[in-house]
Amino acid sequence: MRAQVEWLSTAEKDLIYEEALGLLERMGMKFGACKALDTLAGAGAAVDRETGVAKFPRALVERALKTCKRDIVLGGATPADDCVMDGEVHFTPSGTPNHTLDFETGEYRPSTHEDLREATIVADAQPAVDIMWPLVTGVDCPEEQQLFLDYSTVLKVSPLHIQHEIHADWQIEPLMRMMEVVCGSREEFRRRPRISFTMCTASPLSVNGPVLDTNITMAGYGTPILVYPMPIAGATAPITVAGTVTMDVAEWLGVMTAIKLSDPNAPVLMGAGTSVLDMRATTFSFGALEAGLMCAAVAEVGHHLGVPVLCPGLATDAKYGGIQAGFEKALKGLVCASAGADLITGGIGLLNGANVMSLPQIVIDGEIAAMIKRIVAAREVSHETVMAEMIERIGWAGNYLKEKETRTRVRAGETFFPTVATRLSFEMWKQSGTDEFKTASAEVRTILRAADERGPIMSAADIKAIDEIADRGAAEAVAKGLI
């Protein structure tokens, strides 16, 4: 027994793919001045140096697409911590907003790296979280240290694979030296890369060329690259679901081709960062129902093309962890999971269109993610699970509670037991004096207290090594005037 959902027909997937190829061939994609543009020109793309636009012959894109793989490994601290794109649904935080909703005071405030440390600890404690993405950006450090401090903060408290961003060439060598420390060598990093990067496009059909060059260099070291288009329906893309999905696919195909021309073995994932412009509120909506449909469509097209896909499923426009946050996250997350999205983000612990982080929301979203996983997971339907013999034996007495098989299967996880939601009687619930937010907040305190008692997961020597590398890399960049 397993969910079998199809959002697009084969003909519809083919149409979106064909139209995306046509856009790249006729309109092209704007790269600006960059090495990737030169590579495209050398491979047969029609390049306009003045505008920085490359037009892609269909054969060029299809040749690059044939080198893409579905079974990408996102390495963790040990093989047991790896996340493999194996057809199952995996969850990850995301967003890196620079504001936090402080659950102790109820106030919005600028985020700090202590918030990042605590958020990572709480997210790592959620069984449904499979890889890590820095949940906030701390504004309490110099710009040149930001990226390195993000990575080192997460590495010290979580063994999971880390997905983030990189923006400049000067950041590459310090990061790779850090990876030598945590992975053992650059060869081992290539085999099981501990980090991956998100490469965002700029809709419509544009990309920051120098940032792309930096990501291409990292791809050459074996770093997986998530190409993440972010078209906004009604603003930077057509208002229709199909039109926005087609732009997302076209932008992914264009950047994927540029990466693959430099290194055919580069692991590339597809992203579906689609959203909607709310014409009444004049704001961008990440939790809109159409955004969920777009994600489902992109996931199915991506799988049709043979690549893994990330969708921002647990997205909400809610400003606090209330009713709106619950139904938007659950509905969009389930839609993305039903389409078989390999990675679902959007993200865990984030509110207000992924612009603010809440620690209790991480716990709540962890439960939503766990429930979604259970819904789409396979369930056995066989003579053993139908239990017809037991039904006949017990007859009309109807008492299955005393059966050994009931106890065995409950202990083995046959049914899902929530920790945030309550199933108490009304009287017992009222007597407890708690609610979802209080329960989640108490869990946050318990998790953080346990982590403080446990300490960092890295050795003191490794911590010292990566901190020295980060400090030296930032200082050299400042000295050379690179930032």
C-alpha cells in the first residue's frame, strides 16, 4: 500500500519540457560576463557578448541532460548520516533568514549565531530531518566571516550533510581546507561530499554569472549543486501554474547545461523555488496553494528527466506558529511529498515566507514532516497484515487490545504517536494546562539542555583547525581587498 498520485500526464510533462527547450533556443538565458558564457560559446551556443545572453541548441541541452544522475549522495559525518537520493522523501531546513521570533519574549529580533547553533541542535534532534541547512543568518559577525561561521557552527553540533550557498571565489579554498579536516581528504570529500550548494537563478531566465562560475569550480571538486530557480507567478513569470513551471524548468536546464559542460560528472539537483504574487496583498506568497501545485509539477518533470528534485514544501506566509502555519505547511508538504519530491524544505522552523525562524516551530514542523513521511511510506498489504484469521478467532467480542500481535506491532511502530499534538480527553487536556506551543517550547528547552551537557560532536583539535582556517581565510580576503 503506497500513495500513487500523478499530477501531470506524460503528454503534459513532455509539453513543459519541449516549451522550456524552445525558450532556451529562441530567447536564451542571460549570464553576463563570466567563464560559463565562454564555455557555452565554445560548445556551440549562440552567444551575444554585448548582452551576455546565450541561446542553447536543443542538442546541447539534451547532451548535458544525459550526464545527469538520480542517485546522488549527500554525505554526512559517517555513512550512517548520509542522505541518498533513493526515491524516498527527505526533509531539510532552509532559508537562512536574519530574523528570529524569540519564543521566550515573543519579539521579532535580528538573528545571531547563537540562534543558529540552537536552531541546528533542535533541528538535528528531529527524526524526520535528513540533511541540514543553516536555519538563520547571524548578523553579529563581520561579512567576511559569515559563510565560514555558518558552516563551522553547524559542523560542531550536527553530523548531517549541510546545504548552503557560496558567492565568491575567495571562499572556495578555505572551505575546501575545512572539508579536508572534516572529511579526511579531498578525495574522500569527492566520494561523500559533506556540503552542497544552492545556486539560485534570477527570473526571468537570468543568472549571476560570476556566482555561477564559483559554483562550477566547487562542482569540479565533487560538490553537489542544487540549481534553484525562483520564478514568482504574476511578477517574474506567467500567472499560470504551467507557465511558471515551464520557466522554472527552462532556467534549470540552462544552468545545468553550463555546469555540465565544465564537468559532465558534476552532481546537479533540480529546485522548485516557485511562488505567487498575491495581487491583493501585493506580497510574494510562498505558502499559496498554487505554489504547491507548481512544486508537484516541477518534481514530476524533474523525475521525468531523471534528476532528483527539491521542493519548498513546509512553506507558510503565517507570521507566527498558529492555525495558518499548520494548514499551509501540512497541505503544501503533503502535495510535494505525493509528487515524490526527493528533498522537501521551505522550511522547518521558518515563518513569514521563510523570513523568520522560531525554535518551537522547528519541533512542530518536525512532527508535520514525520506525519507526511508516514502517509507516503509503503504499508504492507498481505495475509499477515489483513489478519483474517484473527478476525474470525476473536469474532464479535471485538477485543484486540489483549492480543500479543497488537502489542508487538504497536511497539514496532505500526501507528504514529505524536509528541506535539494531543489525543488526551478534553478533561485531561484541560488539567494539563498546556497547548501545542507550550509543548514544543518545553521540548526545545529539553533538547538544548541535553546538547549543552553533551557538548560539541567534533574533537577539540578539529574545532581548532576549522576555526583557524576560517579566520585565516577571512583575514586574507580583507587584506587583498576582496570584500
